[in-house]
Amino acid sequence: LNVISIHLPPLRDRREDIPLLAASFLADVAAALHCPDLHFSEDALRHLAMVPYPWPGNIRELRNVLQQVGVLLQHPEIRWDDFPASIRMVRAEALPADRPDSTGWLAQAERQLIRQIVQQCAGNLSQAAHQLGISRSTLYRKLEQFGLKRQMLIAPD
């Protein structure tokens, strides 16, 4: 069965492929939803290709995100704001360049995202949990897990 091996670099290393893959997946989503006029705004495609999100699930994750966006969309144009906050809010400095292992950098990115959202919500954990798409109890657990205190997050850096 293992006659030939094909090495495909991860999606994070071939960002130039993201718009083409996204367009292809969107065509599938549009057909499944019977919504032929579903399309990306230029801004959404540009951001999608440039966002420092690491795409740990590679093209499967990209496809799943587009399915999620398509199902939840209430208008035919997909804008950058329609993507989940976990993808839109990742900043380049949140992701270490050396990525020692998937648990380490992923946890660090999650910690940074939670910290940023709680700060944006001025410490309102209900609002932050809603923006993150998690329950308030999960947010409390994550704050504890990452050693984050609400009082520290409210004060600007």
C-alpha cells in the first residue's frame, strides 16, 4: 500500500494556496446549501491568506471553517467579520516561530487569544465567553489553566 510517498507541506507554509482552496471549498458549500450566489468579499480573501493563524487541521480545518461560516451566514457575501474570532484575532507574536510541539504553541495561541478577548471586553467574562464561542464555565477553567487573573487582564499592558 505504501508504494509512493507524497510530502505536502502544511497549509501554514503555503498561504498562497489558501484563496484558491477557499474558493473551491466555498463552491461545494454553496452547492450543498443551495445558495449559488455565495461569495467572498475581496477583503475576506485577502485577510484569509494573510492571517497568522497556523491552521493546525490543515485543509480539513479550512473546509470545516468555511462550512461553519456558510451555514451561519445570513447574507450571500462572506466578509472577514463572519469568520470565527479564534481565526480573526490571532496575532503574529502569539505564535512562536520555532513551534517546539503542537501542544505548546497551540496552548500559547489560545492563552493569547483569551487574554486579548477578555481585555477587549474590559473584563466582562460573559461577553468574552460569548465572543470566544465557549461557555462561561469553560472560560473560567481556561483562565485558571493559563494562570490568568481577570484583574490583571483588565489593566492595559
